[in-house]
Amino acid sequence: MAGKGNATDDELTNLPGVGAATAKKLAAAKLDTVAKIAASSASDLKAAGLTAATTTKVLAAATAATAASAAKKGASSAKKGASKAKRAATDSASKAKSAAKSAAKAVKSTSKKAVEKGTSVAEKVVESTKEAATSLKTSNAEDGRKGDTINVPKSVKDMPWFKKR
């Protein structure tokens, strides 16, 4: 129990204006931690036996120490939160990169299939065009000309549009 009292006394004696005697007065008034002193009022400290000047110093120092401790805890939790956020961002980035690679592979595969299909269709069209071209080259005339014989009018009067009148 004496060890615990010494730790409390050391904590309180770190405040400006608080010596061993003042620490005993504060402990007797159940203000044995810096947080309790910061939460108390000036009248509570005066009731514990502190002077007005010492009360002002101790209250200001305890409030500042508590705020610094809270800021330190907040910074620590902010650092942990930043670390978690960084890990989450890294995980998200790697997942996005993996998804992008998968999508790129799928697009490449699909486009390759489309090109192959287009090539096979084009080859079929070329083959059917060649077959049609060879069938047009049949010889119907006796004089060796290809295609049907063409009747060329000898004058304008022999043309069909002229005969309509």
C-alpha cells in the first residue's frame, strides 16, 4: 500500500506548486490523481487546504496534464486508425489490381475469339465469291465470248425508250 501511495505522491508532486505536504492534503481530500484534480473545482482544492495562488497553479497544471494525456491517447489511436486505413487501402488496391488483370484477360480472350470468328466468316465469304465468279465465266456464245450476247441497237430509233412515242 505504501508503494501505491508513493506512486500517487510522485504523480502529484510532478505538478508545479505541489510538494509532499500538499500531496498529503490532496490525498486526504480524495484527490489522489491528476485527473481527479483536473475535474475538481477551485473551491474543492481550497477545502483540501490549498491557498488561492497554489489552487490556481495546481488546477491549471492538472488540466493541462490531463489534456496532454488525452491528446497523447488520441494521437495513439489516430496512429492505429491510420495504420488500419493504410492496410485497408493497400488491400483494396491489390484487389482492384487483381480485378483489372482479370478483366483485361477476359477482354483479350473475347476479342481474340471475335477476330477468329470474323476471319472464318471472311474466308467463307471469299470462297462463296470465288464460286460465284467462276460460274459467271461460262461461255454461252458460239464465237467464244463469255456471257449472254448483247443486242446493241444500230440507231436511236431502235432503242426501247424511243419507241414509246
